[in-house]
Amino acid sequence: MFGDSYGDTGNNDFIPTISTGNFPPYGRDFKYGIPTGRMSNGKLMSDYFVEGLGIKELLPPYLDPTLQPHDLITGVCFGSSGTGLDNLTAQILGVIPFWKQIDYFKDYMKKIIVLVGEEQATTILNEAIYFIVIGTNDFIANYYQFPIRSAKFTLAQYTQILLDKYADYIKELYNLGAFRIAVINVPPLGCLPFERTEGFIKSNGACVQERNEAASGFNRGLMAVVHGLKSALPGLRIVVLDYYNLISEFIKNPSKYGIEVVAKGCCGTGTYEIGFLCNKITPFTCSDASKYLFFDSVHLTQKAYQIISNVFLTRDIPSIL
């Protein structure tokens, strides 16, 4: 697993950054109620992917010093909460940029060869599924928050820069032996509680359409990138997992999924709390996160992640197996 907080199972616990969820109420519905660095009340998509594929219960973070050989052989997470395709995005919160995640993957490859030999390692690497979820922070934590990129590039220009970087990273992974890749597109950014709050004056608390249009533009470009790579790279099996439309479906028909609240998160007021602002003394945190789509102002609840992961596993992943 590569990418950002939608997939990071705890790597940021092992680097100096404030972008982590290693304190309550994060992890409160996880096994034993222990915070693990996952930005949710429990498991993430990463965990449901390996569980649904029958591999193991949880996907461990690569930087965990207690990793065992069997953890490495059966898959790990390289993701980092707060990161993006743009290196500046990672610098803002002092997290692991995408290029560094690929460096860690190269290090991981060497460890696998030592453990099982080059031939078996090649088989493991070629037949593994590589999940990537990234792009959200480039918009909500970078382009729309700081003037550095927005002063220099139009939204269309910046989106293309991100897509070009994305294509290069996928090519690099392919050249390292990643032949089965699932890329998760960005969610409807304007419907994240954090963005609804920021745009409250304009949208009156509704989804901010300008942000959703930015996400849609990126996602259309991502589809084009994937189509081009599929044609250009022999043997590549790649699929786009439509995170955007699944979250939109939750928002349009919450009762279908047993969800009651979609406009704010469970933590605190549910409008701006994220990371260190969502902590054990934050007042008003909900008692039952399963009724919510979002746990904090950006990240989903364990229940939502489970439903979304099951859809991806049954509908989309078979196409690359």
C-alpha cells in the first residue's frame, strides 16, 4: 500500500510529525481500543484489502521496527498520512513523500530476496497487488491552503503536474516488478466536513462544488493516465477504484448503508477536527461512530472503509488478478 492517510496504517508513528492518529479517540473501535496511527476509529481500507484477499487480518506499516519475516512476505504499507504527489505537500507536514515510499519499497525488495531467494522474491513481487491512494492532500493541504502553488499555477496546470508525477511513479513501480496495480481516485473534496466548514459562507455548509469539480477533473485525468499506461506497458494490469462515486453514494443514500450523519465527523463538532485537534479531551465526540460516514473532518469511519473495500474487492480487483 502506497499513498496517504486513507491507507497509512501507522508509518507516521515512527517519524517526527504531528500528522498521525496515535492517540484516542483514534483507534477506539480497533482491537483492544488501542490507537495505532490509523486515522479512523478502527481499520482502514488497507486492512480490509488483505483480510478480504485471505492474506492476514491487518496490513502493518513498513517502518514498524517489530516487523517479522512473515509480515514482510505477506505485504506491508508504505503510506504516510498527509503526503501527496507534490513533494511540497509532504514538506508541509513533515511526512514521507511518494519518492521516499518507493525508496522504502526498494529496501523492502532487498529484504525479501534475503528471506526467500531471488526467484521466489520475484514471484512474490510480480504477483502482489499494489494499491495506491494519493492526491487529496495536494489539493486540501497544499493548493487551497497555501499560496505557493496556486500563485504560480492555474488549477488545470497544477492538476496536470500532479498527473504527470503520478504516471512517472506508476512507471517506476512497474519497472521494479509491480504488474498488478489498483489506484484509488480522490474523494469528492468539497463534501469532506473540513471543506464544508472552510467554505461555509459560500456553500452554507453544503458540499463545495468548486472543490468537487477539482476532484472530478483530477479523476478524469487519472483515468486517461491509466488508459495510456495500460497500452504502453506490456503485462501491466491496472484498475482505477472509484472512491469518489462511492462516497457520493453514501452522501446521497446514507440510510442504504445504515449511516445517519454525512455532513460532519464523529470527533468533536465534526467540522474541523483532524489529527491532533481530534484528541481524547475533544468535547462532543459521538458515542457510536458506525452511524457516521466520517470519523474526523477528512477521514472515514471503520464501517465506511469496510463497505467501500468490499465493493472494490468484489467489483474491481478481480480484473487484475
